[in-house]
Amino acid sequence: MDKPQHHIFVCASFRAGGEAKGSCHKKNSTEFLPYIENEILDRGLDAQVTSTGCMKACDYGPVMVIYPGGHWYGPVESEDVIDEILDALEDRTVAENYLLS
Amino acid sequence: MDKPQHHIFVCASFRAGGEAKGSCHKKNSTEFLPYIENEILDRGLDAQVTSTGCMKACDYGPVMVIYPGGHWYGPVESEDVIDEILDALEDRTVAENYLLS
């Protein structure tokens, strides 16, 4: 089975029953999923993007976590922020401006 | 911000709109979330469990992925399977019987 080199998780605040009603979702985190998918293709990244239920970092949302690096980012509120994070991923560095430390 | 040593992702097949309707969800993956939460506490693991949208490994579901190790497991269909995977996590090994390779 093919596994991605980078796995990008975007909080969509899903509750167990599926309702998307938490703070990341209210801040429109799911609207960025198609943008991230396209950027992965454009950049030729070996990466997969997955939406998630609440990651319990609501104060910093919308939250994005990238494994296996284990970098937590927020607030991811625009395509520019996503670009900065993906630029860092390509450069094997970290987008310090949005890193949750 | 506290970040978990182990981050356990359980596919719940959420669609972008929040409907949980894919194959992992049909196989009741979300019913295991409280069990995993309890096991984390019982075992004193520094771990967080997060449900996800479709992880595109539907043929092997219900799927569970643990980072930063990057181990993909399936089918995770019972509490016994979860125990075996968490035993391996505690032992810093891999639950070979369910590893998706």
C-alpha cells in the first residue's frame, strides 16, 4: 500500500456523529482542503491531506498538523499561510511564523 | 502548547460536509474512539486520538494510523486488535498482524 511521505491533517472540528461545528470549522478550515490538494499536485509533493475531528487546539485554529515531522500550525486562515507552510515543507524547514510551540 | 508523543488517527470516513458515510464508518470505526481514549488513560500513554475523514485506504478499513511512527493498521475491527496495537506502541514495536505494508 502506498503511504505518503508527508501527511497533512486539517482540523475540521467533526464531532463523533459527523457534525462539523467546532471553532476550526467555523473559521472555514474545510474550504482550504481543495486548495491544499491542488498545491500538493502543483508542487509534486508526496503528500496526503486528511480532514479531522477536533484536535483539541481550538484556541489556535484553524489548526494544521503535518506528520511525521509533528509540526502543529495555526492559525491557518489564508492560502498565503498554507503556501508558507508548504514552502517550508518543500525546503525541509519549518514555517516559524505559524508554528505552535 | 502540549503536543502528544503519539497521535492516533482513526478513520471515520467523514466527507467534507461532515457526513460519516464511507467504509470505515460503516464498519463502526467511531465506536472504538471511547475505548481508545480509555486505554490511553489506563496505560498512561502520552497519546491523543483523533477521528478523520477518509484516509483513502478503504479496502483495508477500519484504518488506524499512528504518528510520528507512521504505522498504518487495518482492519481494526475489535477491542482485541486495538489492544494488540497499543501493546506494540508501549513496547516500541509494531503490531505486525495488522500492519498495512
